[in-house]
Amino acid sequence: MKRKIYHAVIPTIMPATFFLIAATPVETLGCLVRGLLASMVALASGLGALATASMGVRGRIRGDVYASWWIISTLILTIPVVALLILA
């Protein structure tokens, strides 16, 4: 249960934040602020995805049986980056 929370639930915060910002009306935050916030969230999520991917690869090389959890985290964290590329 602890691994599910650390590797699936907590990384889900980044895509949820990204889509919350993207769904916010322009009148609330303004176009520039929305874009900058979405870009910052996508950048932070992308950097986190790179970090978790390196941990997953390092775990696979060492033969860690739980390395696939890092790959799951990586896939979840890449969602805002892909969404930003599609929406832009």
C-alpha cells in the first residue's frame, strides 16, 4: 500500500494540477499567467520524470524487483509534458 501511495498517488498531483490550471477560465487568471503556470508545472513534472526514470533504470541494472514502480511514476509524471505539447 505504501508503494502505491508513493509511486502512483503522489505523482498524480502534477497532472491534476496541470489540468486544473488548464481548465481555469481566462478571466480568472489571465492568459499569460495561466500559460506560465502550466509551463512551470509541466517543466517541474518533466524534471521529476527524468529523475524517476533514472532511478528506475538504475534499479533495473541492479536487479531491484521494485524498479517497475519508478517506471510507473515516470509515466504518470510525463502526462503534463505530453499534454502541454498537444495543447500548445
